[in-house]
Amino acid sequence: MKIKIIALIAFMQSACGISQTKEIQIIDTNPLIKPTLFADLGESCTTPDGMAVDRKGNLYLSVLNPTSYEKNGAKILKFDENDKPFIWCDKLPLHPISKRVHPMGMEFGPDGNLYFMDNQFFAGQKNASRLIRIIVKNGNPIDCEVLVEGFYFGEAVRWRNNRVFVTDALAEKDKESSIFSFSLKELNSGKIFLNPMNRTNYLLCSFTLKSTVTEPTIGIDGIAFDSKGNLYAGNFGDGVITKFEFDRKGRLISRKDVFSSDKLQCCDGFYYDKLRNSIFIANYTDNSVHEFNLTKQTISLIWKNENADGADGQLDNPCETIVYKGKLLVVNYDTFLGKKNKELDQFHTISSFNINN
């Protein structure tokens, strides 16, 4: 069943370009690809989140544990050759005030080091989230550095050439969120403290949730670059997808909302797969995962289920996506109650989809 949706442009900040209307097809795929269980992370990983793959193809997972931190702490896991997780790094730098650290989105940089966002909002602090670098040598973590501090609700991390882009999913002003960008040279020049005076120096763009969103929620979340260097950003609170284009020097030349529909009301984690020229989207609130095919300009439903505990591979508040060894992996966050998360169960899992069929 194919339903043509004319993407509705709900907002645009004039400083970042002119919005355009784009027609994108939503496809309800039939038959759907049934998920299987990739990993049961155990009792000490109550809140898994971001995934990353290093140059050698090894998979990593961030575990922030906001509701069980005192018991389980936070950590970065790595998966061995048999896809079994083990603790790779749990000596992460604690914030000097909260004495906690909550790693979320992460990605390896061009220098081979791992960069992640520490969300201090879960530690009760505003404007204190941090971008942190784990120094990696011979595949092992040897040190950690706090690079940027002052994000409100740090989320995703994505690299393009020698520049990192991060999402800040909340702001002091209601319904607002942002994307910031830093060059590797800036990060290597000393710790950056974001404040009202210098924030615009690093600000790519700000976002405002649709006026129809009435319940408290976060804003811009998942981001991904395609093979041409275009940046796509998904809004958690209303499902709007925005595209950014850059010139050869990396300067922003256009921004446009390419999709906005009640058929997709939440975008959490984004992952771009070059082989398929597609972005895989985790829909946290609907227990579903979607494929945004950039060639065909279609958004396809891969799978959706009702309330589940994730023990058999079904989705349980999916938050992040990645393609690993030819499989689509989806992390199940399962930490807070919601529309389709009726209970906080004992299973903490990653789902797997065979997308090669």
C-alpha cells in the first residue's frame, strides 16, 4: 500500500535558509522483516544507547544507566568476534559537580579516537552536558578528555571530514533545540565552554517543535551524513526531517524540511548506509524502525510492534540504529514509560533485522 504524502513545512529559522516543500512517499512494507535477538546485555546495562563501529569493523555500545547509575555506573561496551559484549571502558570522566557521566551518541573521529556526548541532564544539570574524547591506541582506551561543556541535553555525534556535528535536544526556551559543529583543530586547541556569548560561533542551526506538540518532549535528535556530504536531521518530538547542504569548504548553503507528516511523529537515532543510500530511523515512541531511501525518496516501515519486553528481539523503545555485518541492529532503550512502553522490564537488548532479503 502506497500513500503519497506532501511534506508539510512546519517551521524554518530564516537565518538558516528557505524552506521548501518536498513530496515523499510513505510505503507500508508487506511482508515486514521480523526482528530477532542480537544481544541480551544483562542486568548491569539497564539503559543502552549509542552505537559505533571502528576502522576495523568492531562494534561498540554506550550504556548510560540514568536510573541505575549508583548500582551499575556507566560504560562503553565492545563486542568480540562472537558478538559477545564486554566492558571496553568504564573509567569515564565524571562531572565535577554531579559526579556522574552518561554516555549517549558516539562515533569514531578521523583521528581514530572515540567521541561521545555525556548527557548531564540525567544527572539533574542544565547546560552541563559534554563532548568527550576517548583516546584510543592499538584498539584500547588509554585516556579521556573533556572537549566541550555547556550543552543542555547532549545527544548525537557525527563526523564529516575534520568536523564534528552534535545535537542538543533541549534548550532553555521551550520546544527549541540545536545542532552545533566544531572543527578538529578547535577541539585540539583547548577545552571549549559554551556560553551565551560564544554559542553562535559553533551553532549550525536551531529548531522549534511544531505548535501542535503540547506534551513535554525533546527536539532534534538523530543526524546522519549521506555520501554526498548532505546532513539529515530528525526531530524526536514531531518527526520532521531536515536536510542541510554545504559547499566544498563545508559552509552551510541551504536548509530545507524534506518531510513532515503524522505518519512519522518521532525520529530518534539515524544511521546512513552507503550500500543502500538509505538512512535507518528508530521511532522511539511507536516501537518501529523505518528506512528512508534517499534514491527513491521513500520512507518504508520495516517493523512495528506493540508493547514488548525485547526478549525475543521485538522492539522496546528503539533509540539507535546501525548496520553491522550486513544486519540492521536497533538498540532498545526501555527506561521510561510511554505510549507503547507499559512497563520497565528486566530485559535490556539489541534487536537484529536481516535486511539482505
